[in-house]
Amino acid sequence: MELCPTIKNILLLDSEGKRIAVKYYSDDWPTNAAKEAFEKAVFAKTQKTNARTEAEITMFDNYIVVYKFVQDLHFFVTGGENENEIILATVLQGFFDAVGLLLRGTEDKKEALENLDLILLCLDEIVDGGIILETDANVIAGKVDSHSMDAGAPLSEQTITQALATAREHLTRSLLK
């Protein structure tokens, strides 16, 4: 048994089981076909469950899979059969909450694809090489936001730019309703 808990993969799939953002940290799935087969099998096993309010845990092919759904996004974190489920659930909740913060509460496939760069940065901030780095959603989102800011603009202008972007999003949403 390893001393440090490790993550095998983190998956973000849509409501049809197709990839939005995935990261593999182990060689348990050596080919892209093996990775896609694992994703389809995990999705097929979990799609009929009601993991919308709380994270669910299942054992699949000698892996522990913790998952949670929101609208048309399906979040998965996989660990080895000897991993602590609470640690895996904490990683999942950190990823789930950080994505919610970065997408400003509109967690759907369209918004996720439009902000794929932020989600991939989020994955990099949570886990590196299978080792868990951070699970606090506010810290993760803060680091991702700091990466996405324009380095040439002063901090005061960045805040105004972000405020205008948020106002534009709210206006667009209200017009579309």
C-alpha cells in the first residue's frame, strides 16, 4: 500500500458519456481506446443513479469511482481499490465546486466547453502526476483565475474587466429567457 493517496483519473463527461475534460494519472489504461472504453463502461454503470445531491461511490473493475452529476455534466474521480473513499470524495467535491465557481454557477455542457481552458487548469491545480495538491475549491478557483488574468493589465482594471464580463453574461441570460 502506498503512503500517499493517489488518483488514477479525473473525468468530466457530458450526459451522453462523451468527453469534455479528462486527465489520466496512471498507466492502467495504456491506449486511448482503453481509456474511452473505461469511460463508456463507468458512464453506463452510473448513469441510472441519482448522484445529483451528494456524491456516490461505486466499485468498478477493482477501482473505486466517486461521482456526482449536475445538469448535463458528470464528474468522476477514480482511485485504486485500496484508496480512502473520503479522500477521493474530497477531491471530487473540490473539483465540482471549483468548476461551479469558475463557470459562475451555470454548470452545463455549453458553458464547460466555452471555458475548457479554465477546467483543464483546474485539473492541473488539483492533481499532479496522481498526487493530490489541493482540494479547497476557493483556492483552486483563485489560482486558475490568476492564471487567466491578463498579466499586462493592472489589478484594478482586471477587476473592472471581470465585472463587465459578469454583467454581460447576466444581460445575455436575461435576454435569452
